[in-house]
Amino acid sequence: MPSHERPTSPAGTGRTGALRRLPFGVIIVGLLLALIAVSVMGVGLGAVRVDPARTLQVIGERLSGGDPSGPDAFIVWELRVPRVLQAIIVGAALAVAGACVQVLVLNPIADPYVLGLSSGASVGAVLVVTTVGVATAGGLLLPAAAFLGAAAAGAAVAATATSRRSLSAGRLVLSGVAIGQLLGGLVSFLLIRAGDSDATQQVVFWLLGSLAGSQWRLVAVVAPVVTVAIALSVVCASRLDLLSLGDAQAAASGLRPGRARFVVFALTALLTGAAVAVSGTIGFVGLIVPHFARLLVGGLHRRVLPVSALLGSILLLAADLAARAVLAPTELPVGIFSAAIGVPVFILLMRRSRTEAFS
């Protein structure tokens, strides 16, 4: 494919992007600075406000091996820094997974949850909460069960959608939706059978998405998984570009679409399972962020994926700030605000865009 050509797809990858005249490195640096600014706000703001200078001082001392004292130091390092890091990880994972799945199923309105992975994670979480109880389900048990549930759902979807040792976009969507509906019914059955109001409340809060259970050991487990999966997704960027052309053109370019789709599906399942396991179901990030990225930098996935990761982190951090601030000290599910922040901006960008991304 000549260097001046750009792939086209239902996801709108044929655009050059609103920031096409800026060097890509400048865009990345700008997004990183924005991410740092929002992260500092996320650590400093809350029911107890911590001055930005003090926030940076505590973080700097801990990173240099010191042990700052005081209640504000505990709040910053033990409570809010892991929460901010988890928001960055989950936002990046969902955004990159969304960009991949939109090409995977050749549908611009697809998100990671169309593959039924979140329903599998929900079954795992509900089984733990209703079996061992709300108090015992803390720590790593709930995320581990949710991840295993997502992995099992992904395996079932892949097995159902496989035909002649390859995955087709149409069968993948149908299998994901069908298995997701089945697992969703199973979640409802388990909750009704449990008859435990505390368990139901915890599960509903988890299903709406929450970062309230953030802790350092969760960050330590999830961060390497998501980092490696995103890196491998960027390595597969050229395959995504070819898949976005459709199976016929991709095959004509020397790619085996069915096998390539297996690889992309595995990465998408890994990213989505890891994100849902530690945060519950946070909607709209995987749907709208890839469109933001394409509007800004065009459709080549070596540019779309890194920008999506940074935008997803920024969006989820902003949503988490809103979730903590609106009814402080009461905390609301972050999934409510990821939709409330993302959708209006998405509609505004869609109306103002002169591209054909949404036609």
C-alpha cells in the first residue's frame, strides 16, 4: 500500500485528522502533560483537599525512598495515587480495546463489551459475592474471579464464532451478543437466588463501574498485563489497518484475516478482562475515545492506539473526579460520569467535524 494512501473502514479510518499538521510527538507530549495535570488534580481533590505542592512533595519523597508523615501523606500515597494509577490503566485499556474491536467487527459503534466479556466478568464477580459473602470478597478474590469469568466468556465466544479455523466479523458479533445475553440472565438469576440486599448493592455498584476499591496490589497485578497488551496492539497496528479495509482487500494485501482476527480478539479480550476485573463495567470509554483519536490524528492505528490510550486515561480520570465531587463525601459510580462527560463532547465533535467519519 503506497505511503500516501490511508485505509478506509466503517470506523472512519480514512481521515487525515484535525491535528494532521502537528508532529505526532508534539501531540503525544501535549496529551501527556494534560494527563499529568489531571492526575495531580485527581490526587489532590476529594473530601479532604491536598495542596498541589504538597501532593507533589509527598509523591516525590516516596519515590525517592522517603517516608513522609501526616494524614495528608497517607491520603495521597495510600488512597489516591493507586486510584489515579488504576484510572489511567483502566481508561487506556478500554480505549485501546475499543479501537481494536471496532476494526475487529467492522462496526464504528462497537465497544469492548459487545464481545460478552463484561457479562462473563459479572458472572464471576456475582458468584464470589453471593457465595463467600460481601466481607470475604475483598482483596484480590473479586478481581480474580471477574477476570476468570471474562476469560471463560472470551473462550466461549471464540469457540462459537470459529469457522474453519478462522474468525469472521459477523459470527463474532452474533456470538458475543448471544453469550452476553445468556450470561446477563445468569447474573440476574444468581442475584435473585441470593436474596441478600448487601450483596445485591455491592454487585450493582460494581456493575455500574467503580474505582473505590483501588489498591497498590491491584495496580501491581494489572499494570504489566495492560502495558504488554497495549504494546502488542501497537505492534499489530499494520494488521488493524489492513483488517479495516475488509477481508477481501486484506487478503489481497497478503494478510490472513481470520488468523489476524484471532490475534486481535485475544488482545482485546485481555485488555477488557483486566479492566473490568478491577473496575467493573465502565461504559462509553471504549466506544467514544477511538473516535476522538481518529478525529485528531487520522486513521492509521500506529497513531490512533497511543492517542486513544492517553485520551481514555484522561477521560476516566475526569469522570472519577466528578464521581467523587458531585455528592461529596458520598461517591457515585464512575460509569455514570464517563457517559455524562464523554457523550456530549462526542456529539459536539461529531456535529463540528467536516469529515465523513460518522456518515
